[in-house]
Amino acid sequence: MVIGGDFNLRAQDDNDPDSRRFASLLSSFDMVQHVRGPTHLRGNTLDLMMTFTDHVPDHTTAMPPGAISDHSLID
């Protein structure tokens, strides 16, 4: 199972309370978030892809933000 989309929280900011709660929620379901780096024109990581910890993809790529919209396409 893969969950992806625009989550509108700063996943890259470990000090952000919403990001910490989101990471804790993922952990409680034995899931991990795979996207690293900015996925929005303003530099935040908003577009995410999650899987269960035992089904980690070989790689993920993010189209640069601005190519199609202000967000990245995650592959």
C-alpha cells in the first residue's frame, strides 16, 4: 500500500508540532515517509509518499516544483 498526496504540513521541520504528531501517527501504523527535500516552490516538503516499513521502495524521485504546478510530482 502506498499513500501519497499534498499534506500541507512542513514534513521537513522536526521542530514543527504538527510534523512531529504526523510522524508519530505514521509510526503508530508502522509506516514511514520517503520524500526528502523540498516539493513546493517555497521550499517546504508538502507532497509526501508513505508505505509500511516492510515495503520500502527502491527509490523515489520528485519532479522539481514549478514544472507542472507549484508542487512536485512524486514518482
